[in-house]
Amino acid sequence: MRVLGYGDNIVDRFIDRRTSYPGGNSVNFSVFARRLGADAAYLGVFGNDRFGDLLKDSLIAESVDISRSITRNGPSGWTNIRLQNGERQFLDWNGGGVTLAEPLRPSAADLDYMTGFDVVHSSVYSGIEEHLPALRAAVPRVSFDFSSDDDRRSDSYLASVCPFVDLAQFSCADLTFRDSRRLLLAAVRHGAGAALATRGTEGALLLAGSTFHEGASEYVTPSSVVDTMGCGDAYLTAFLLGLLQRGWSQNRQLDAGDIAAAMSAAALYSARQCTVEGAFGRGWPFSEADPDEARAALAGPSVPLPRYH
């Protein structure tokens, strides 16, 4: 399988550990897919700073192809995080930096490059919504992470994105089971091929066609939990690869047994992610003397902080 993460990247600064970790939904997808055996690439924009170097070096170390990504003059995105009982508390961020301010707009050559992948995955933090029609026309399958922001659950946003998405994923730990069902129904009604809700310890829910499928979470011993960064991304990646391995496509829905097997494997991989620092490790210690770290250590900017990851 060949898969591509397209769009967002960010550096997660854990204040407690004084360590910065590479991350971002599309980056995490590419890394997790490579670790699970897929041929993975990442396409996006890096800032020309220390954080951009961290992201690029980490992806290269994970054998993820970044050869078509670009570096722009500007800051990388960062977010400040504190842990409390293993759970993340997002403090402030810089709005995503140059990655979101000047996202990669795919050229004809980029779209031709994307045709060589079995699936292209992106997210709401990639700034590519206007390019989804062209992307959808070029690639076999599109996966899109809607995260958990309320404005990305609105009918207007769903109507603008879902017609171009084969698998829509939502982080729904903040919703009831009934509201999670309603959200998935809305996504499919607006055109998504299928819709997945990850619900933390409550497991996951998939709507494929007119049928709901439920998947349980895997138990993790509390003492082994390092943090929950990237657990939803890990679930999505393993689930998506499981579907591909079982022959999922636009024109072929999988049976209940195949979906159950993919959800079970995804739950196990997501549980293991709880034992990893950051999204996938590879942290760099803080050095407040470094200008990029010093800027990020200042009081947060007046940018609304999304419930991202």
C-alpha cells in the first residue's frame, strides 16, 4: 500500500517535560502508516526554523518520503501543552505558523504525483478545502479528519467538504453516543462515503452505507499511560490501512466481519500509542536560548485554540 499525508504539521511543546515533539494529524498519519508497513509519504509546508528542522528530520528518520514538500520563509506551527494525569491540556498556539498561513496549493504535477497513492489523508488544519474537488478527481480515495471543533461539525462545513471525502473521521470524546450517531449521519447525508467517530475509552463508531458498526476500546493499564497524544490519529491510520488491506474502495463496501477486524486492530494500535511520549517520540529538549523556543515560551497569542489532535 502507498499512502500520503497531505497538509498540516505542528510541534507539540510539552511544558512539563521541557521537550518539543513533532506532530500534526497528516504527519502522524504518515508516520504511523510507515510503522505499520505501508509505503508512506508526506506533502506539506515547513517553516524555515528549528521546529521545521525537527519535523523534517523526524519524518526522514521514520523513512517517510518528504521529497515534494516545501520550506517557506516563516515560523513553523507550535502549541504549548501541559499534562495532567496523562491527559493533555492545550494552553496556547501560534495559529499554525506558515504551514496554515501559506498552505501548499497543489499544482498539476502535485496532483499527478498523488495519483500513485492508494489513499490521500488530510485534515481541517491543512487549509486545503478549496482544493478537495481537484484532489478527489485525481486520487482513488480521500480520508479527512474533522477533529472536534464545533464549527467543523456545522451543516455548512460538512456540505462543503463531505462530497469529496471517502472516509470522514471525527473526534467525538466530548459527545454522547446519540450525538455521535447524529454527526455521522449528517456527514454521510452531506456526501461522505463513510464516517468514523473515535470516542476515547468509549471505543469507536462507524457508519458505512446505512449500517452502524461499533468497536470497543482496548484496556490500558493506567500506570503504563505516558500521554494520549496521537491516539486518535493512530486509530484512524490503523483502521484505514485495515480497510485497504481488505479491499475497501469507492465501489465496494466491506462486510461486517471485515470492519470488525479493522476496528479491533485499530483499537489495539491506538492503545499502544498511549505508552509513547508525544505523537511518535523523537522529542528535542527545550533550549530557551534558541530564538524559536524563546518565542514559543512567551505568553500565547490571541488565537482561538482548537481542540486539536
